[in-house]
Amino acid sequence: MSRAGGRALVVVVAISLVLVACGSGAKTTAGGSGRRATTSAAPTSNQTAPHPTSRQGGAANGDPVIAAAGDIACPTACTTTKAVADMLVAGNYTAVLTLGDNQYEDGRLADFQRSYDPTWGRVKDKTFPTPGNHDYHDPGGADYYTYFGSRAGPAGKGYYSFDIGAWHFLSLNSEANTDAQIGWVKADLAANHSRCTLAYWHKPIWTSGNTHRRDGDHMKPIWDALAAGAADVVLNGHVHNYERFAPRDGIREFIVGTGGRGSHYGFAATAPLSEVRDNSTDGLFRLTLHPAGYDWRFLPVPGGTFTDAGSGACA
């Protein structure tokens, strides 16, 4: 080989090594995952810019994984709040949805700081909350909005939307502004081009629990707007149990009032389309968000035995 040919070979080898190194860095992150790591963003009024997906809590194929529950923290009586919060931290989820009654008994800021913040507050930076009736025991939910700040959407409204991966989310308010939300939901869904849509609020319209059975009746026009807009999943709290329903109007509903309050309710007459019910276990609802469907699993706190799992397709 000539001296010129040798120099050319050295240059080619050096360039190849650089390209290999760059390609390797693009496929991995500091955590060793093969997915893209990005930061979360707080919601703004009306429809937000897309919320970026993250490698946190992701499934093996890179789809985002979120966790949800409601009926969460209280100064003394809540029995499993910390255990559920520990599961949230260990799961390292893409996002966390609260389903209302974040802080018992009256949603006061001092209680948020004493009870919620050291437990579920550890994942506040990726939490998308919705208010419950106990949060509104403080007039207008003022301290709820103070504690969560911009993460709760516009103060006093309590409803907003955002995107995670290929999914569109609507956080709604069953405690106030119901009439205003109907038109807002219709407009939001009309502007939404995601195939999969999930909405969540506190008070369910249907429940097999022996209390709060009619508390969510006023949300039916919002349900109808969601159905007309081809929503896929609705999550609720308020009833301190877990319940899964078969799809109604194309929407599958889950009640997950299992975030730590611990005072489970009994069951009365089984509500239409109810498929699974449990009133013995607190824990988390885990949802893996695929581009055209979802996998769900209820994860009990340590020592719990109940679980529920399945898959669904988006409309």
C-alpha cells in the first residue's frame, strides 16, 4: 500500500469511528433507555401544546405509562397514602393523574403542605390534577389552586387539556363551571386530531357503591359531548372503591378512588355495564398508552391481593 493510500485509510477509519459513536449516543440516554428523555410541562388554559413523552415509566416498546388514583391524603386518618405514593415514586411514571379529593378534609393549604406534599407531592412536577368536593370545601378551591399552581390549569376554572404521546387528555371539574365546560369540551375535541382521548374528573355518573350514587348526574351532558367527540376512556374517583365498566357510548369508565383514603364503601345494586368491583384494596391504576389502544392494570398496595388488567382499542 502506498503512503497516500495509507493516509486515506486512516481518515476513513477515523470518520467511521466518529459516526458509530454519534449513532450510539442517539439511541441511548443517561438512564440507559433506548427512548428519548424530555421534560414535562405545566398545562395552560384551553388546549395546551403537546405534552412531550418521556422515558419515565415507559413500556419496553417506548410507549408512555401513566398512573392515576383519587381520594388521597389527609392529616391523620388516611391509612395508605404513603404506600401508594411510594409506588408512584418507584414506578417512575411519565405522568400522574389525580382524580380529585387530593387533600382531606377541607383542602386547606396547611394540610396540603403537611399531608399531600410529603407523599404524592414527591411527583408534583409531573402531576396533572383535578379537584374534588373536599378540595372545594375551601371556598372556590382556592388553596387547591394555590398548591398546584399552573399545573391545575387556570385558577378558578379547574379544567384544561394536554397531550401525552399520541393521546389527548381533558382534566375536567365536577365541582364547578359545569355549563361552561360543555361548550369548551366540544370545541377542544373539535380541534383535537389524536386518535385516542381520555377525560377524567372526580364524581362518576355511574357507580355500584352504596353512597354517592347520584352525585355525578350533572356531568352527563359532558359525557355526551365526550361520546360525540369519540373519547375512549374516562377515569373518576369520589367512590372509595375500584370499579371497571364495559364501554358505554364507546367510552370505557374506571372508578379509582383508591389513592390512600382507605375508608372503602360497600356495594349496593350493581350499576349497568359494571364488570369488575373491589372495595378492599388501595393502589394505583396504571395505563400504558399505545398509539391506537391501551393496556390497564390495577396495582394494589403491598399486602393487597386484588388486581385487574386488560387492553382496549381506541375508536
